[in-house]
Amino acid sequence: MDTKNMRVLALGEEATLGDTRFYPGARLLITCSLCGWAKSYNVERVIERLRQLKSGGQPTRLGQVARRVAWPCPGCGRVKWRAQFAYPPGFSEADHRRLTNRYRN
């Protein structure tokens, strides 16, 4: 997925993975704070994986998720990550309304 054109949501590190219900269609974007290399993940799969490991779930804060990533950055080889919610490229307001209505109904 093209992470360069993702629209990052202005939420702090205190936002939780469960907050994604307010932003349907958003992905979890893990970004290297030092070089900017980024990769996006499906939030539901991250929540499920944390539950399997018995180390978190929906109440897990984005800051905790970033600190939990232990692998080195493929771009610079260092370990300093940040986690954010972001919409994929081409995600429109119509897509947001459609997904909101689907989850509500």
C-alpha cells in the first residue's frame, strides 16, 4: 500500500486502538521517527494479535503500540517508531459515510 499519500489523523499517542470505530476505514500507520519509513496495518488484525499474545487489545494506546515494535527500521536500521491512524490514498468522504452507515446498521 502506498504509505506516502496516506492522510494521517491528528490524534495523539493517548488514542487507543478501539478508537478506530470512530474512523471507519482507517489503518494503523507505523512510521520510523528518524527516517520516515512507514507501513500500514489493518487495525482489527493488530487488536487480534495483541489479544493472542495476551498483551493488549482495544484499550491499548497508540504510544504503547509504537513502543512494542522491536524490529529495526528497514530504512535506517534504528528502532524509534510512532503509531498513528491514517486513511489510505483515495479514501473519500463518501467512503467514510458508507462505512459509518454499514457499522451503525
